[in-house]
Amino acid sequence: MTMNRCTLRTIVFAIGLAPCAAFAADPPPEGKEEAVKERFLGESRPLSGAPAFSTEARGALAGLAGTTPEPRMPRDPARAVQHLAEAERYLNRGLILEALSFAADIPEGALPAELLPRQRALIAKATVLDPRPGAAPQVAEAAFEAAAQKPVFQALAQARAGQAAEAAATLSAHVDALTALPEPLQVRALPYLLAAAIDANDWATGRALVEAFQGHPGLADSAAFSYLLGQTALQYGEKLRAFDHFAVASGSADKWGHRARLQMVDLAVAHGGITADEQEHMLMRIYGAWRRGPEASETLLRLEGVQIEKGDRLAALETLSTLMTNHAGSPEAGEAQARARTVLAEAYRRFLNEGADLNTVIETHARIARNYRFFEGFDVLAEKFGNHLLSVGITGLAAQEFRLTGEYLAAAESLDLFETPDARIDALRLKEAEALLAGGQLERAKALLVQPLAAEDARSAARLASLRAEYFGRTGEALQETADALEATPSGYIRELAEQYFEAEQWDRARLEYLKLAGVMGDRLATPDAVNLFLAAERSGDAALSKVLGELLAQRQDFDRAALAEEVSLGSPIDPDIRSDALEALVERASQVLTDVDALVEEPAEDSQE
């Protein structure tokens, strides 16, 4: 028999992926039942879902019925013993969650000391038999000390923790002990134990377990048995026989059926029987059929890999988003975060820098953003998108993008997703103001520019001053900070604002800003700044200040005297015998400006016009 393309496609679609209503069912809501395990199991991890019939659930149901919920059981030793016996009866009937619930209802200290090992063993056995998807309990070996068939449960704990070789070694001399377990527990334990024996290549233990499987009619016809027989055939290189077993198992709506479907796809890919598009379609349907536990998470990672191989980064990002949302907290979700960062960076690098048309760029960003607004680090890419829009003149959409990005960062922090420095929020607000100014939306820009910065950041302060100066250049309206803020500002943006006023020939405003700069810089005031201050003072009619500055400039040789003479007549030649207190006089005048800056800032705008 040969495995051809038609055979593979037919079997995978017709058998492995047959629609089933149960496949599409969402997993039950997840919760935690930690306390009882912390008390009794040492190295255990919390369960992934809430036990059935818990005290809280009974209380909620009683409340719906209009009755008073039953209070938690008091510390009555007789009732505690009764509850323990009831939990053991549920366990032996294979009702694992009910057993855990009864055990959790026993208050600490209610049982006699001699029964505590029995309670500990009960909880340990129920934990390693937990049927919920994704449960992989870590149970301390000491928890089984009082358990009958202790090696069987130790091996089961190892098998469920992924320690196949250890599980096979523990069980190898105690396979017969399985028969002493109640039949419902044998049925639950055998699939995990046989899977461990196969993974460990322990064929002697494996054959004994296969015989145990065949002794249970329900297991002999189960998807688990067919899947594990397929795995055994693969180990021996009998791929066609393995495919047949997987095809039988694939019709089941449980995790064994899910695993079988994935194996069928693997075999089809290995033999070149399906294209990448077909593989993607199959994996999507397989995930739709089983969306629980690590098997589902791993399916999404495989799907993302196929989509990347096809070059479809947008589809890959949507798959990774589904994984991080539907399987949050899983190891696969952590891996998906790392992958998403790489794929996002590459996607934005390509569609922003490789000449894509504007409509494609906007649509691509919108498709990504709907899933990644709350993804830490996405704000950097969103800002790049906004910068791209700004560079091509789409100022309104750019301003909207900067605003949305800042709002989502603030929302993420309020939801305790991640923290964002205030300086980052400030920077995005200034970006929005820049886009609004570029688009002529001056009133909206003003509403942003009059707001104080949330963080003390020199770069943001300089940018704010620059944008305010630009706004002044567009409207003639100066947007000033308070006196306290001015005294704390760095010299760079004071100089920039002064230069803006100077170029606009607003001499009185320029004189004021250059005086502030002189107050900050002291004797480090650069000569070009001193020259501009001199000219602003001269042209605004401040004769006293221009005289002091003339004396100060006469000390310096690093400026063009002839050019300055062309700019303004000094009235009389500068005396080479400069007064030694010229600089002190300037500093005193500048300090006076800084001290009384509020009054100067409130000077009417019309008085500053020449």
C-alpha cells in the first residue's frame, strides 16, 4: 500500500476533521483551588479550574434559589471523618472533582492526627488523576506514603509531569499493582502510563500496559488506545500502520482525538501530500475542534509557524493574539509574546519602508492594532505609523493615532497591565500637537500646548517650547509657563524661544527671553546670545540694558564688530577701558527678570509690538 496525495487529503478532511458539535464547545471557565494543595501536597501547583460542588458554588446556587447557603463545615471530628470517607468513595468511583471538593470542605485541624496521612494520600491521588485539560500536577513523593499501590501513583505523577523515563522505571516492577485499583481509576491512569512507557521506549512495560488496556472494553475501543498504538507504530517506523490508528482516533472529540489529527497532518506534510495553504486550513480547523490545554496552545504555535513560512505575517499575528488571549498564563503564551515582538517589528519595517501604497499601510495598521493596542511595546510601532502619516501630510489621522496610543498606554497602566513613564505620555501628546499644528488645527493644538508636562524631562520641555514658539509664529499669541516652571527650565529651549521672537522681530519679547537665558547661564552666556540680547534691548528702547551689554561685548573678541555696527549705531565708540562690573550688572538685571517674571510675562502683547 502506498500513501498518495489523494489518500492523505481524503482521510485528513473526511475522517480527521469531521465536524462535531462537541469540538466547538468552549472550555469551562477556569478558577483556582490552592489552599488544600498547599496544606497537603508540598510541591503541588494550583488546579486550573474550580472543583465541582465547591462551597462557593453551592452558596451561589442556594442564593439563586432564595435559600440561605450552607455554612462551611464546623470543626466537628465526626463530620470530618464522614467527609473524608465520602471523598474516598467519590474517588474510587472516578469522580475526581467531587472528591477534591469534599476534601477541600474539611477544615484544617478537624481530623484526628492519625487520619491526616490518609487525607494527604487522597488529595494526592485525586490531583494526579485530575481530568481537566492542561492539568500537569507536581506532587511530592511523600504525599503517597499512606496510599495503597503507592508505586502506581508515583509513576502516574511522574508521567503527568512529563518525566516519562522516571515513570516507566518506577512502574516497571509494579504493573500488576494496577489491577488492585478500582476500575474507574485504572481507566483514568492507563493512558498516561502507556504514553510514558512509549516515550521512554520501555517496551516490556508497554506490552504489559497494552494487555491491561485490552482487559477493559471501554479502553480497548478508545481514542486514547488507538492514538497510543499509532505512536508505537511510529516508533517502529511503520508510518502507514500509524496513520491507520490515528485515523481511527481522530474522530474522537477529546484530546487524544486532537493529538491524532495533528499526527495525521504531520505524516501528510512529511510525505509531501498537502500544500502550505492546506496545512494552514487543517490546523485552523483542528484548533477549532479542541481549544483546551497545552495541546491547543501548541497547535496555535504550529499554525503561526506555517503562516510565517507562507509570508503571511498579519495572519500569524492574529494567531499569536488568539494564543495570548485564550491561553494566557501558559508557557506557550510566553513564547507567543516573544514571537509577536519579532513578527511585529518585521511587519512594520516592511510595510512602512518598502513603498506600500498609503491605503495598504493604513489598513494593515488597523488590522494589527485591533489586537495589539494593549501589547507592551506596541506604542513604539504605532508612533512610527503616526510619523509616517505625518510625513506624507495625513495630519488629522496622524494626530488621532498619537492620541489613541497615549490613551491606550494610560488605560493599560490603570488596568495594571504594564507601567508607562509620564515622559512617554508627554511625548505622544506633543506629537499630537505637532500634527495638529501641521494641519492648521490651531485651537486643538493650543488646548494641548497650554497643558503642563507630567514629567520633568529636558527633551519634552524643549519640544514643548519649540511647539509653543511655532504656535506663536502662526498666531502671534504667546503661550507661557508659570514663573516656577520657567526657573526650572533648561537653557536650550529658552534660547530657542528667544530666537523665535528675535526672528519675528518681537524685540521686547526677545529681550525678555534673552534676559532669562542670561540669568540661567551667568558668565557662560554665549557671545551670539549676548549680541542678540544687545540688539533686542537697543530696538525695544531699553537704553540702560543696551549700555551694559555694549560694555560687556567690548570685552569679547569672538564676534564681528563691523557686522554689528551695520546692524545698529552704537551712538559713541565703545570705550576700550571697560568697567569691571559690566557683567555683574547684566547678571543682576537678568536675576531681577527671573524674580519678577510673572509681571513681565503678563505685559500686554500690543506693548511688545514695535
